[in-house]
Amino acid sequence: MLSTAAVICSTTLGSLAPAYAASCTNETWSKIKERGKIVVGIKSDAKPWGFIDTDGKLVGMEADMAREVADTIGVDLELVGVQSSNRMQFLEQGKIDLMIATMSDRPDRRAIIGVVLPNYYTSGTNIMAPKALGIKEWGQLKDKPVCGKQGAFYNKVIEERHGARIIAFDNNAEAKQALRDKKCVAWAFDDSSIAADLASGEYNDYEMPLKTEDDNPWALAVPLVERDCIFGRFMSGMQFDWLQSGHLRELEKKWGIQESAFLKTQEERFKDWLAE
């Protein structure tokens, strides 16, 4: 498991082309190795990808991914809870070494942080709304209050495209509680996360009634200066192996996440053509 990433890592460490070596300081990678620990930012309010469990620990599918990164490098793991509004800033400021936090891959974000390919997941925009409201079309949100998450790119899209009034909250828990308290008619978020909530049994009176819009792959990120250096190439290998091996589909099952067509497609895309 994760042999591809390990090979990429050892190969990169062993022989760097002169031009490549001259352009990379590999500061973050060296810091991780020297202190024997990697600090990874994951969401603390995006169950089941990253959330705080009843024991107060950060857990979830992306927490498991972070653990595998640490184990493959051979260092300890420290998880830091982040939110949509601060995850990129934490990476820029050096508060975290790596960010795996349900972040959609967008051009403006690539200019700020080191997005590493291939993308590991995907989702689109939808809403969770009370079944009793009978919302069936995006147009029904016009001039209506819709709960959102601070920092989410689709807040502006929903306002401009459908005329909704977004009420942005610091975290998902607050937004969903506001929905329960009838402060808004719907909660706008990633369809994959909404599907997980609906499957949890805690939202039996709610539904995801609309056609998903703006399907967007997710990206993990290293510091921008590390993107094309050892750390970025190492994480590229990790993601390739996760996709090729089908391991992320295994983690989906573990965390009760609805099966992703994206992961099935990527597993087929990256399969070994000589494998039986």
C-alpha cells in the first residue's frame, strides 16, 4: 500500500536535476523530517471528512489520509482543525504543513497555495431543505434567506445566479442549527457532505431536492513554494496511489459516505494496463 508515493519520494530525494535542485529550498519538507512530525490541517466541522468526535479528537476520512501521509514519511502526526475561512491562511502562515480540508480546486486558490495533482475527490453545490417546503427548483430560492459557510466560493454564485440571500456562518454546525431554527429555508453546501448528513439519520425531515451545480474536484495543498519540489511531488505520488489502488473508496465505506462516481472513474483511469 502506498508504494508509488514511497518510490516517488525516495527517487526524488536521491537524484534531483540541477535546475530543479537550484529552484527548491524544500524548507517545509526539511522541517517535517527534522522535527519528526507533520502538521496537517483538516476540517473540524465537515463530518465525515473531518470532525471532532465525542472524545474531542479530530477524526474522519481526511484524518485517515493525513495519518497515512505521516506513516509513509515515517513521522508523527499533529492534526489542526481548520475552516473554509482560514485553511489557506493557515498554510500560508506556516501554522500547518499540509492541508487536506474538502477544498474545491479553483484558479484563484492555485495562485496562493500549492495545489497538488491529481485531485483526490469531487463535489458540487446543492442544498439541504425541509421536505415540507417542497423546494424543487433553484429559482424558488429567490429573495429567500439561505444558510451558508463563510469562505465558500458558491455563496456569491448562488446569490448572483439564483437571487438568494446568503447568511454566512463561521462553521457548518452553526449553519445547520440555523436551518433547524428556521432562520433560513435551506443550507447550501457540498452535495457529498449533505448526502452524508442525510444518511446519518439525524435529518429525516430534510432532503437534497435540487440538481447539483458546479461539480468541482477537491485539492489538497502544500505551501506554494513547495508545490513542484520534494513535498509536492511526494503528495502527488500519494494521491496517485490512493486513486489507483481504490483505497479512497475503502475509506468512503468506512465512514459511511455515499459511493463516488468520481473515484470509480479515477481508479479505472489510473489502472495498471498490464495488471490482470
